[in-house]
Amino acid sequence: MSQKAPKKELSPIDIYKLLPKTNCKECNQENCMAFATKLVAREVNVDHCKPLQKAEYAKAFNTLHDLLKPPVKEVIIGVGDKACHVGGKLVMYRHEFTYFNPTAIAIDVTDEMTDTEIVSRIKSTEGFTYEYIGNTLKLDMIAVRSTSGDADKFKNCVKKVSETTNLPLILCALNASVIEAGVMVIPKSRSLLYAATLTNWKDMAELALMYNCPLVASAPNDLNGLATLAKTLKAYGVQDLVLDPGTFFNDGLVDTLNNFTMLRRAAIKVGDELSGFPLLGLPLSIWTNKGDLADDLVKWREAYVAGMLITRFTDIIILHSTEGWVQLPNVILRQNIYTDPRKPVAVAAGFKAFGTPNENSPVFFTSNFALTYYTVAADLESSKTSAYLIIVDAEGSAIDSGVAGRKLTAEKVSDAIKATGIENKVKHRKIIIPGKASRISGEIEELSNWKVLVGPRDSSEIAKYLIDKWQP
Ligand code: SF4
């Protein structure tokens, strides 16, 4: 990897200098400085400034595009709605800004599996969904591997896979004629080709260029070799690269995590262009060296290495295990890492009915912090109680921090009671508030004229609380 000076952080002034500075508002911003500030925060696109597209600003336009280019290139795999965007990272650590393009998770099939097995693995991949804080978590891609080394078998396998799914594909073989047999079946699919190595790079580069496919450059545990390979492939004309620095287990795990970290650090902190591509990890490689390990232990290791790679900057991982207990921790981990730390995870304020509530049903309130809301909602659902839940806009704060930080106030609760029209739905005037909001109970009572009942601190105790205490 080449050594350069650390990359300077972009400021709104750097951007402003290149804008037309006419304050014409065509971009729907108050002025050019406001637009520059939003550009730095990636909240608008440079193309929204139409005057900048005039010939006289061509140089400034190109400079801006260059300045705003993420240090890790975004690569698109697949076509249409299901296309996967990987990379496009701006920062090393999530708390510095935000991570774009969550790690794509692929499940493998091989050309030595039966059609039934292939279809079953694809259906299980497509069918994996999990509702988490208002988001549907899913798997993203299928990796088609040539384990036979036979071009015809690979071609038939790719055909079967492409007839079964429209998820983006990764075509995996180190022999270019095997890859070619597969990619010819789906020539316009923009599948990711795995992989160009120091020995086969030219044939793989030809295929990538001919079929307009992104290409993986692979040099396991050899970062200098990987840089040479990336440089050669770029010079040959392949611009959409993905880097595979190798995934090793046991004694090799430290090297694996170091390599991923060094590549991402070189791309973001140093601006090394040859490291500035999405990274691919292969937790499934444990299956080729499993020895006499029991399958469940292999799956467990595959799962935790996948988790380590997700936290260590990996943009695509390929897994073999399809079990929910392998996938679930990692899709949740991925979701937690890829939420925008600048924005609280919030749901819309309003109100919701659970079960079939009537005029005597209890009324609760909670905050609009997504984790709090979904926990309370799940507890109300599982309690089989019919109830109303008012969701108060606490700017995405949890109950205790919202009360402490004045984001959840008695005024807001009282206003929410009025705004939701709950007064027309129940004949009592009692609201059960979270135990953690007890210190504003008096104020709520004063402002709303509703009797306040302090409920449990933990919503899992709602069912018991209602049995013991609720009287309309
Ligand atoms: S459209 Fe361009 S020139 Fe006009 S205010 Fe926005 S940034 Fe400035």
C-alpha cells in the first residue's frame, strides 16, 4: 500500500468556493452556503444545483464530484430493484458520520448440489426475514460456486439459480473458462465475478470488461500483492473492483482482522486509491478446513467470524450456513451498526389500538424511541390485552433520558392526549404512564385533567399490572 499524507476533512467552505455563489435557491436551499453545508453532510446531491451544470462551471463541477467522492468506491452488483450497492464508505468509524450500504450477506450454492438442494437453499435465503425495530431484515445475494471445476456443470447451476431467483449473484471459480460458461448464461446480470488472482487476472479482467461485471481481486494474506493486483486491473480498465484479503480461522484470525482494518484505514485515513474498494470476507471458508469438528461448532464459528468481519469494515460476506440462529445475530448486528447515529431511531408519534379496545380499555403512553415503542408494543400484544397506546414525540429519546433531557415533558403528553382524540374513544379519564416517567405524573395530571396511574418501570410487567390494578 502506498503511503500518503492523511486526508483532510472536507468543510462547507471548501465546497462553497466552488459553487456559483448566486444564492438563486434553485436547489431549494436558502443560499449557496446552506447547500454547501448540506452537501458536506451528504443530505443533498451536487446535481441538485442546476446552474452548476452550465458549461462555464464544468471545471468546478468536476472538482466537486472529485472532492465528494467517497474514499471507498461504491460498487453495484446486480440490476433492477434487487441490485446491491456495496462500499461507498466515507468514514472509518460509524460515530464519525454514518455508514452507507450495509454489509451484503450472500449464501452459497455449489454446482455439485442437486437442483432440489439449490432451490431449497435459495428459497430459504429469500424467505429469511426478521422484523426488528420497524425494519425488515433480509439476506441479499446468492454466491454460485464451482466446486466441480467443470464448466458445463457450472453453467447448468447458474442457469438453475437464475431461473429461481432475481437476487444478485456472485459467480465463483478461479478458472476463467468456468466463469465464462456461467456468465454467458446471464450476460446482462452484472454479477460479481470471483476472483482475479495474481495468476489469472488477465482472463478475468477480459470477462469483467466484456460483460460489464464488477470483479473481485483476491490475494489472501498478501496486502502488497493485493495492491499490485488492484493497480494492474485498474490500469487494464476494470474500475469496479472488490478486494478479498483472505479469511482465515484459528491462528489466522488476527491476520484476517488486521488486513481488513489496514485496507480500510489506508482508504479512508490515507486516501490510498488502491485500497478504496469494497471488501469481501469469506466466513464460509471454515467449511473447507473443518477437519473433524462437529457441524454445529463449524456453524457457530462461521457466525462469529461473520460478526467480526461486519464490525471490521467488510462490505460483502459469503456464508454457507442457512440456519436462523447463524443469520439472526449478524443481521441484527448489521442493522445496529448501519443506522445513522445522527438521527435517533424513532417511530411516528400518534396512537395505536391493541386487540379490540372499547370505552373501558386502559390507555398507556410511551415515547417514540423505536426500541422503546416496539418493546412496549410487543409486551402489549403478548399480554393479549385490549388497550390504547399513545406514542408521544420525545425526539426519539427513551423514557428516562427523555424526561431527564426535557424531550419528554408533561406538556407533550398532555398535547398528545388531546391530539389523538382518545377522549372520544374511552369514557374514563385515566392514563397509565411508564414507571420511569413518574416524576412528571403530577404535571401531566394538572395539564391534562386526566388521572395519572404510574405503571410498571418495565413493560414486561404490564399484564400483571393490569390484572392487579386496572379499574376503568
Ligand atoms: S442552486 Fe446552486 S447557485 Fe443556486 S443557491 Fe443553490 S447552490 Fe447556490
